[in-house]
Amino acid sequence: MLKAAARLFAERGVEAVSMDQVAAAAGVGKGTLFRRFGDKSGLAAALLDARERVLQEAIMHGPPPLGPGASADERLAAFVNAYFDYLLEHLDLIRMSETAAPGARYRIGAYRFWHRHTAILLGATDDPEHTAHVLLAALAADHVSALLPELGEERMRAGLLRLARSAMQLPDPRS
């Protein structure tokens, strides 16, 4: 079912594919698909799961600066870059999983991981928990999707890195 969904989403785009089409392509009944995933956002979350684990593994055990062994500010910049790359690669799927219902983004297990990691890196700031939410808000798929056509990838990435430096209370290197 996941392979069929991934193929259809890649060919037609997430929004253009129905659960009926996924069920037909997978050779299962629509009820089977709904029982397993609930809805299209559940299907999107399942497709993202393995991809999220790769990034999480790199954060926990990979080489610096994304993994352990670099300073908190270097790790935060590496995380912002890596997460932004991941987001751009899977923007439609992430947007669907994050916006399935009000507050859905904050109930996703991966969000809790990203938040905890970011808050740890921001540990020297006045309010690391809230500051992590603020930084991650700028990385919300709906936000990025809306601004990307206007600002472009390079400008958005630079702005996100400035925001991360600011969150760490570091001076802007352009100054």
C-alpha cells in the first residue's frame, strides 16, 4: 500500500490522489486502506516515518555537525539545514500530515523529537522550550509552502539560519 501511494503521489502530487486510487493501485479494498491509515494524512505520516528516522538517526549518532561532537550553535545550524532539505524534498506529504486537523503538527511524534532536540541545543537561552517552538514554527510545511514561491529556497534558508543564530543569541556574521 505504501509503495503504491508513494508512486501515485510522486506521479500526480499528493493533493491529486484519492484514497480510492491508492487502494486500486495497491490491489486492496478502500476499507483496508482506511483501517490501516485512517485517512490520507495518516498515509502521508506512514510514508514519512522511515524518512524521519533517517534524519533522527543522523542527529543522534551521525557525524558532526549534525550529530554529536559539535557546538550547540553548529548543531542547530546543521539541523536547520538538514530539516529544511528534508522539508523541501517531502513538502506536500509533510504539509498534509501537519495540517490534517487543528494542532496536528504538535501531536506528531516526529515534531516532539525535533522540538526536544532543538530545545536541548537552545539550553543556554532564557526559555529553550518556547524558543524551540518559535524556530520550528518557521519550519512548518504550510508556512514554507506559502512563502517558497515568493522568497525562493536560498533566501528562505538564509533567513532560517539567521533566525537560528538569533535564537542562540549569537551575533549575525554579516555584522
